[in-house]
Amino acid sequence: MNTANMKIHIRGKQNLSGTVRISGAKNAALPELAATILGSSGVELHGAPLVEDVRVMIEALRNIGACTRVDGNRIGIKIPEIKSDLVPREIVQTSRASILMLGPLLARHGHARISRPGGCAIGERKIDFHLEGLCQMGAQIVEDKDHISGRVDTRLRAIHFRFPGKSVTGTENLLMAAVLADGTTVLENCALEPEVGDLIDLLARMGADIQGKGTGTLVVKGKTSLSGAEHWVIPDRIEMGTYVIAGGFAGNEIVVENARPEFIGHLLDILKRVGVKIETSGDSIRVSSGGRLYPVDVETEPFPGFATDLQAQLTTLLTQAEGVSRITETIFDNRFKHTVELQKMGADIIIDRNTAVIRGKTALTGREIAATDLRASAALVLGGLIADGETVVDNAYQLLRGYENMPQKLEQLGAEVRLVGGSHG
């Protein structure tokens, strides 16, 4: 598959209507794929999204000895033997998820060499919490400019560890290490995101003993081995939120299926304040324009607060609100790159330290713009959908990293969207 030089061409001013089905959560599938390292019997993931980040993780697992099978959205992984402890840069240079292999490899194999991961350039994302916890568990960690290497002389040991700050991947990494550690591990101030809970469910199906799901404290009784399991990946709350936001633009009416409204409760509250009409029923969310959109002041927070992964998309919607809105980013220190591209389209946005000040309502005009990261790409696609004329989004690979079949899904809703360049499928 060639994903170089891919662009998304969007014809603006096309109203969206119809039903869209949400795919499995990328940010759940990635740690769950890493968790397959912990056992030799094999894991079947159902409903996994076939996005580029998932393809990268599958390739990284193959490199260490995994036998893999991909059948639609069902992925089978079996690793009878760890044949290599190296996760090479040429595989993981586009994704940060490779760091999630560090804990499982050390727990099962005793050795790991992880090339420094790539991914979105959205600011500093420290892995100090991962490394500090693994060192306390007895791992010897060595870092250089290219790799993070670790080894364990015997077996990881249980620890009592409090995360200095909320960390989703930190929680997941130490949790996976702890399930094969000697003794009972207590992890405090853990991340509460649904993807962490879904990983716990998979690990429990594999035989792990974990107490405290849904709370900030996890108690893990280490086992000497885990078994195989079948697991259904939860729906992607960020994809869900993106389409819900899309439904709020003038003239649109979208039904979002395979939804879990409780995963995006804070966003739904914000959108109601903005003036978007929202109805929830079971696993569906109906969204439509309420006519006039009103400004809001919001800030990103760890779950269950407003997700940082949805602030770029909300920014695009707020360019159509009548008045001054403010979005304060508290998670990442460089996550407003999309605003520069929206400004090229006519948006009135000023960045004041960690706050985007958005003045609306402003008409957007189609331009050639560039996706700087995964969630920015979705925000720019939303901008293109409401702009006059044609919008071309360069570096479309970013969108493919995390949104399964987004161009096709938008076309089914009535958009005119084309993926041009390279090949995909």
C-alpha cells in the first residue's frame, strides 16, 4: 500500500444527512494488540478498525514473531515464541503506540528494544511515568537517541506506584507489565478513559486478576502466564464525537450508530450549550443543526472531561458560532496547528498561550491546506465540508491513521470527498 502524497479533495456546501456507523476504537485496539504479547495461546479481536496505526502495530508484532490473521475487522494474533526483542524504527516511525510493547515484552520475554516512536507532532508527550514504574519493577532501562532498551534479570516484581499525573499509555503499559509480575501491584491515579477499561476486560478474559476497573486505583495480582481470549473492541469515542460535531453544522442531520453516548457525555453537554439538537437512544445519537450556534468557553481535561482529541474538530464548529468562543488546551502544549490552516480558509482565530480565541460567525473558503496531525486532519475535513468551493487537504495519511473509511462514510452522508494519490486498500 502506497500512502505517500495522498490528498483529500472536498467540495464544500454539501449538506450531510443519513446514518453513519462508528468503527472500533483505535486507542483501545492498539494496547490490546500489544497485550497479545503477554500470552502464547492467541487472541482474537473483533471489530478492530483497519486504520494505519493498527496496521503498523500488526507489522511490529510480526517482527517479534507473531502469526497474524486479518479477516475484515477481525484480527487474530498468536505469538508462540518471541523471536526478536527489537521494534525497528522503519515500522514504528509513524505511530507512538509502539511504546506500549515495552511493558509486555519485559514481562514475558525479559528483553525489549523499542525504537523511539513517531506519531503526531502535538507537543511533548513524556514517557517518564512508564520508565519510572518499570524501573521500580526491576527493569534496567537504557535510553539513547534511537532506542529505549530494557532487560529484567529474573521476573518483574510487584510495586505500589502512584502516577504523578494522568497518563493513558502509562497506565496501560504498567498494567500490562503488572499482570505477569511477581506479587500484587497497586497503581494509583490511573487514567479513567474507556480504552483503559476495555484493555482491563481483555486482560481479564486472558486470565489476569485486576480489581478496580473504572476507578483511579487498580490492584493487580500477578500471574505466571495468561491464556488466549476473544474480545470485542469498544466503539471509537473520538470518531463518534467527530461525526456528532459534523451533525451540528447548518443543514445537517446525522444519526450516529454503534455509539456509546456515555463516552462523550461532556461533548454532548457542550454541543447542547452551543445550540446543537441532540437525541440519544440506546446505542444511537441523532444530531441536527439547531439553526443559530452560540459561543462557549471550554477546556480540555482527562476523561470524563472534554477530550483533547476533539478540540480541533470543535474549533471548526465554533467558527460558525455567533460571538467569541475560547478553547483552552490543558493536555498538550502544541495542539493548535490546525488553527493556522483554518485561518487560511478565513477563520478568525487568535492563539493566546494555551487558549484559542475564536470569533464567529465567519464564512470559510476552500483552499489547499495541510493536515499536521491526526485530529487536525479531521478538523480540516469538517472545514472543507462547509467552505465555499473546493478544499484540498495535503498529508491525508494523517487522517487514515485513525479514521476508518472516513471519505467513504462521508460520501454515504452526501458529501463529495475524494482520496487522491497513492493507493489504499
